[in-house]
Amino acid sequence: MNTTFPVVIGNLMVGRCFTVAKIPFVGITSNNDKRITFSRYCRKGFSIPKPDEEPEAFVKALREIVHEIGTGNPLFVTNDAHLKVMLRYWEEFHQMFSGIFLKKEMIEISLDKSKFLSLARSYKMPIPPTYYSDEIDQLQEADSPIIVKPLSRVSWFQSKVVQEVGGGKFYKVLKFATKSEFDSIRSRLNEEGVQYLVQKDIPGPESNILSFHSFFTEKSEPLCAFVGRKIRTYPADYGMSTSLKLIKHPQIVEESIDILKRIQYVGPVKIDYKLDEDTGKIYLLEINTRYNIWHYLGARAGINIPELAYNYLHGRVPEKPLTEYRTDIRWLNFENDLHSFWELRRKGEITLGEWLKSIKGRRIYQTLAFDDPLPVLYGILKTTQGIFRRMRRLV
């Protein structure tokens, strides 16, 4: 290759941000889902081992890719497991790629909730009452109900206890009505080596979770800002996003920029908040340091954070931070949103009419895009092949 191209590891949504901007990119998948490699502006596609299962093989494969495409291409990481490997091979990643704006200590803080808790306490961030595992005796009755959050998602999703309590579903956190209820499984979690924090549960549905998104320069100045709201997740409580939209929220923008400037943040950022339904107070939940699915919704709505980061690397910055964007577009993972709808309907929390109204209007999807059709065709092919393989085993 005679020029540098963005290198996107993992997420079709982030790859599509460059398709929206008509910027050719290199797509790399590490989970056998090759949809990103079929995206319209993906000029080269690669499939490599999973970083959480084979970190050495993952890095070896990256070395081979860099040998083919050349060094100095900007890297766009979309997964916590990728960030963990980057930390382990920090100097080598900087030799292979450009555009790694993030500070090493900030990645460590975003991946380790105990370090984040320490940072949040130091800078007096508006977090809910939160306790380390050895501080659980300090829990107050007023803190109930509580949620238990993993320090590492990798060990969390591999935990038999977590899967058992979640009924086989992958909950990002577990909720307990009281400390005593949590105590009934606490020793088993400890035996598995699962590390966690305990936090007061903020009342309200998943739609009360708001998120701030931006990219900060090396002088800790924002190039843009937008705010998103979750509509639904699956599972319906503490699950993965199935429906998203953008909103206007000046208070969150102002408070987020203030926090990020105080900690001298650099790079892409997502800050999650939750609105307390009882008091109206907004609590900060976590800070994420990677590119993510929200950026595709932002790109379609008028603020393309991966494109801004790519242009910033080449010395092109907007005259002032971009803050204007559409709020009438919905991002939808249709299959999982159907599951979420049925779960909520069984609880009596939503009607068919309410669900249909919530997806009304302009929509974009996790895979389907009429201006980028090959990824969905690849997905249909793989699904069909899987069905035929299962049928052959039954014969």
C-alpha cells in the first residue's frame, strides 16, 4: 500500500464509519465474524486469533499483517480484549501503528473498575455509592438494592456462578435486593477468582442510561460532542444494547468536558451515566476508551468520531467542536430487540403498540445497510450454511 489506511479491529459498526466517510480501511476480525471484511470500503480484510484466548498468536498475526500493509497505519480498537493485549505489547503496538492517542494509564483505568473507583474518588466524580470487595461491610441499608460489577468482563462471562444467577443469560452486572442475598453466592464467586465491585443500584429502566461521546486532542480539547440514550437492551435489565438514539443534553456535555479536561484525557471517549428516577440526579457509571457502536449512529447523524480522529492524525481539525447532529435516527439490532420486547411484554412493561412506536422513523441496523449490502449477504450465507450443517447431523 502506498498510503496509510485506518486499521479497524473487530467492529463492523466502526468500519462503517469510514464507509460513510468514503475512506478506505483495513478490516480485521478476531471472532470468525468476517462481516467487516466485506464492507464496501474495506480494501483488505484479515481474520486472526482471539486476543483473550491466544494473545501471542493474535500479536503474531498482527505482525504479519503489518509486514504486508506497512507500519504507521492508524489503529482503531473496538474491544476490551484488544486493549488488554495492547497494554501488554505497548511499545510494539506503537512501532506497528500510529494514531494510538490514548494514555496507557487511562486504558488501565478503563479496564480495571477498582482503578476507576480510585480515580473517581480522587476527582470527586458523581458516582453512586461504590465499594471494593473488602469494603462490603460498609454497605448501608439505604444502599439496597445493590449491583455487583466485574473488574474484568473476561473472567465475569466465564464464571459458572454468574451464568447460573443470570439464568444462562449474559448480564453485564448482577442485581440483588439486599446484601444478605448477595452473601449467599459471594463465597462461590470468590472461589472462582471473580473480582468485583458492589454498587448501589440506581432506580430506573435501561432507557435512563445516557452516554457522552467525543474525541479529545493531545491538549485535552474536544473535537466534538454528542449524547446518546439507550432505548432497550437484551436481556432487558443490564444486557447488551439493542436499540439506541441520540438526544440533546447540555448538562451532560458540560459536566463531561469538565471532568475530561481535569484528568487531561486524550483520545476517543464514552462516559456512561444513569438518571435516578426518584431524585432526578445523574450518576456517572464508567469511562470507556475505545471506539464503539455508538460511533456509527453518530456518523449517520452528522458527527463521525473515527473520521475526526483520522483527520486529526493528518492535521485536519474543525474550526470549532462539532455539536450539531440529528436526533431522529434509531440504531437497531432487530433480532435482539425482538427478544427484549418479548421479555418486557411478559413483565407487562411494554405493549406491541409502544414497541412499534419506538422503532418508528428512520432506522439504521447492526448489519443491514442498503449502501453497504455485502456484510448482510455474508451473514445470510453463514446462517444458511449453519442450518444445513445442523440438518446433516440430524439425518
